[in-house]
Amino acid sequence: MGISNWVSLNNDGELLQLIHDNGVDEELVFYLSYHHDWHTSIDAQEGGFSLEMKDVANPCAGQVNWTTSKDLDGGTPGRENSVKVSVPDNFPPSVLSFEGSSNQLTLQFDEILDFRNLPTLNVEPETGIHNVSWSVQEPQELSVEVSELVANADYMLIVSGAEDCLGNRTESQELKFVLPVEASADQLKISEVLFDPRPDEADFIEVFNDSDQYLDLRGFVISNEKEGFVVSNTSLNIPPRSFRVFTENVSDLQHAFPQSVREALVSVDRLPSMPNDQGVVRLINQSGLVIDSLPYEEDFHSILLDDTEGVSIERISYASPTYDRNNWHSASASVGFATPGYHNSQALESQASSKLMVEPKVFVPGSATAGAKSFTTVNYQFEEPGLFANIFIYNQNGQQVRQLAHGTSLATKGFIQWDGTDDSGSPVRLGYYIIAMEVWSSSGKRELLKESVVVGAEF
């Protein structure tokens, strides 16, 4: 049929609607948002070929039910489609994901919904649901207006009666959710970085939620000194005391580190460049505020490692500053040299409860055994601020083998690590060692503290 006032059709992203005007109102009969990449070849995308529906008995299947015409003419106007094939659908719609604010929830389904029979929604604990809206622009999405929801409270969303246009109907789907809050600088912390991956493997940056609240990473940026990239433009929650790991290739990361936690891995389009010798990693919130920053160097790695390629640096303590080089160490060989998505292998289990405490009391330099620490920490805690310290390590014969600190300014609480090497960088012998901490106040008051430690060996 020839139509005199035919509208132009864009090559991509056009919304077509078939509407019946019954004289009283307009009834939507059918709609389609097509895209040029539904075509099966570059030639077809460039023009001259129609898109054809494969199975007219499953009209709402979307992209899976459309493809490039196989007809020699490039299309079959007025004839049976050349790509006719059965595309059955016996499954009801299911919620893939949803996000929310204090007064709105947005649900994303795995297939197009029947706009004539929208599902029933309930929230427990009971809250008012004022409006459920759907549009042909987003036919797999529902927007729901609700009474005010409270952040960090547990809710249950119950979805029932969701139908596709073939009449496949879901009885009920229950979805637990918690509304997150915006993160502050003391809550999100850089936890682990792999800046020198092996060839054909992926680097990564891990962050830790050091709080009891759910946090939203939407709009957050990971950057170096020159460039930064958004990790997610949609809601991305991180539960309390949990990790999120950002990488450009999740499958490569899982292959390199099979123990990685899949639920914690987040695929990003790009990460900022991280040079192997030194660099900076920053975590920036949606308001442009730097939440955390790590200036790293290659010698953060253990001096006892022959090769640091494919080895991450792990944070030792979340209570100590990110910028403190003593707060970072190579991941243990016993876990495969990285722990993406789970507890750091070099994490400090306890902090000083007295002026001086050594933890662990026995360690094995360069250990590859699970449960054995490859370094020890000299932990300190003082009530008086502004102290300075010299820290020496002596062997059983009273000979000084290492000076860990020389006139070092101390925080009121912190630690310094020792990897079992002497001042020349060589491993010390097995045996007992004395750690002597000479503390000076600004008034000249001196205090000498001592603790012992054992350098062991693997069996």
C-alpha cells in the first residue's frame, strides 16, 4: 500500500508502534525498537537489507526473534519471511536486577512484559505502592513509586503475576534488598592492587567496605594522577565488610586466580594505567571527593621475591593509613599471590594493646606455606603524641642485624613491618631475635622497650 505522508526511518534505534484508533482512545497493538546491530553482517548494516521476524507466533521476543533477510532481493515485502523458524518461549518473565531510592524502585526483567497485564508488587515490611509505570521505550523495565524507604534496612520485594505477551506468567518472585548510603572517606578503602600482571592476564584494583552499612558505588571513579574512569553508571552496592574488585577482564582474572570470589568481581571498560615502578591509585566519589589514595612503588613488594610479575600488593591493616608503605606487602605464595574478592593473606589479625607488641611471634621469610606469615609487624601504642623512635633488631649474640627506624616520627598507634632481612637485604639466619624500640619525647624523655621474635623455616 502506498502512503503519501510516509515518515522517515532512522537507521538505528527507531521506535515503531502500531496503534488502533477506535474512535474513543488509542490502543497500542504492537511496538518495536530496532537497532542496526541486529543485522548479521557489516554489509547488511550498511543498507539494502530488511530485518525480518523469525517467528510471528512469538512477536515480543525482541532481538533474538529478528535477523537479516536471506532473500536474494534483500527483503520479502508482501511475502512470507525468508528467515521463518520456530523461536519458542515457555518461560515467564523474571526480574534480572533492580535498584532503588527512598521513594522509587526500578525493576529490570529478562524479557518484554505484556503491557496489558502488569505484575502485582508488594514490599515487606509493608509500605505503600502508589504507581507502577511502564513505557515502550523500556519494555523490560518497571518503575514503582513507594512510600519512603529507610537506608540500610532489610526489605523484601514480592513480584507476582508478571506476564510476557504469550501469556507465560510467573506466580511469585521474592527479592531481598537494602537501600545503600553514600560512602564517606573512612568507609571505603583501597585493599589490594595488581599493577604488574603476567602477559595476557588482567590487572585489578580491590576496595573494601570498612563499615556496617551498605554503600553505593554508582558514579565512583578510579584514577591515577592523569586519568580516571567511572566504575559504574548504575547502582552498584557493596555490603558491609565486603569487597569489590575492578578489572577490565573478569574471565582472565578468574583464570589467573581461580580462588577469586566471582560475586565480588566487577567488569569495567577501562582502568587507569598503573606503571610497574611507581604510581598512584585514587578512589573518587560521585561528588569529586577523593575517598582514598594509594601512592605505591615497586619496592612495596617483598625483597625476597625473585619475580613480582603476577603478584599483588595487599593492605595489612584497615586501621592504618593507606599511604604508609609499612601497611603493604606482597600477597602470599600460599594463596597464589593474590586474593581478589576475599580476606587478604597478609592482613594483620590484631593491633597493639600495649606499648610494644610483635605479631606474629614466629614467621618464615618468603614463606609459601598456608598459615605461615612471611613477615612480622612491630606494633606500638602510646597515649602521648609527637614521639620519635629508633628500632633495632639484634641476634642471639647481641649483634645488630637491622635498623628498622631511625628518628622516625610515630603516630599514637601503628606498626612497622620486618621481612626477616638484614641491613644489606639478605635473609637473616634462623633463630631468636630481640626487637629494641627506643622512644623519645619532644622533651627529651627516653624509654626503651623490648620484645622477642623467632625467624623460622618451612618444613
